[in-house]
Amino acid sequence: KAKEKNRKEKERKEEEEEEEEKEEEEEEEEEEEEEEEDGEEEVEDGEEEEEEEEEEEEEEEEEEEEEEEEDEEEEERQQEERRRSWVVSTSTGSPLSSRFVGWHTMYLTTQRY
């Protein structure tokens, strides 16, 4: 009887140890899964940050392009205004402008390129 009791006690202890080992393994697996999930969340956060940065860069580029277009339009308006004022001054025949046009024409025709 004593031997049988000892054997049963040993079996019970072994079973308890096995259960404890299983529980520990399960806990370790859960921790690993949590760490993997945390890692995935960090990757997702990084991707979101990259997307936000790309969007900001695109917005900045668009703003720069718009500013460049506005500058070009302003330059074109100024050139057109200068051309109009020159045409008006030469067509009215003011002495200064007609002298300038005459001198300029003479100068260009006498030059050899």
C-alpha cells in the first residue's frame, strides 16, 4: 500500500509539473504574440508617419508650384504692360521715342553680327 501511495503521489506531482510547464509555455507563447503585435503596431505607426510625411511633402511641392505659376503670371503681366507702354509711346510719336526708334534702327542696320 505504501508503495502504491508513493507511486500515486509521484504521478500526481509529475502531472502537476507537466501542467505547470504547459502553463508556462502558453504564457511564453502569449507574451511572444503580444510582442509581435506590438512590433506590428510600431510598424503600422511608422507607415502612417511615412504616409503623413509624404502627404506633407506633396502639399509643399504643390504650394511651391502654385507660387512659381503665380510668379510667372506676374512676370508675363509686367512684360505685357511694358510692351503696351512702349507701343503707346512710340505710336503717339512723342519726340523722344521716335528719336530713340530712329537711332536704334540706324544702329542695328550699321552693325555686323
